[in-house]
Amino acid sequence: MVLASLDPWSNPPWPMRWQYAYHHARTHPDTPRATRWITVQRQAWPLLHPGQQQLLAVIGISGDNQL
């Protein structure tokens, strides 16, 4: 309960693998790995959970952005 109040996405409804990739893209956005992952997220935007879309939007990524 306390952790959720500090970080609402500490136990997300999507796979933790996505969460790890998001963290990597957020902290190292200029790496080839992050660039590929961001491209995939933009292409899959309509299929993403609204919370995933929100997290991506915070770091400047949306479904209509182009690289």
C-alpha cells in the first residue's frame, strides 16, 4: 500500500519486462536498444495500456511521433 502511494506503477498490469525496457529507454534514450524499443512502442500505441501510454507521454513519446 505504501509503495503504491510512492509509485503507482510499482506493480503494473503489464509485464515487468516492459517496465525494465521503459526504464532503460527513459534513462538511456540514445542507445540503439532504446531507439528500437521506442519505435516498437510507437507502432503498438493503440494496443498499449493507458498507463503505458501515460508513462511514455511523460518522456515525450506518443503514437504519432516519428523518429
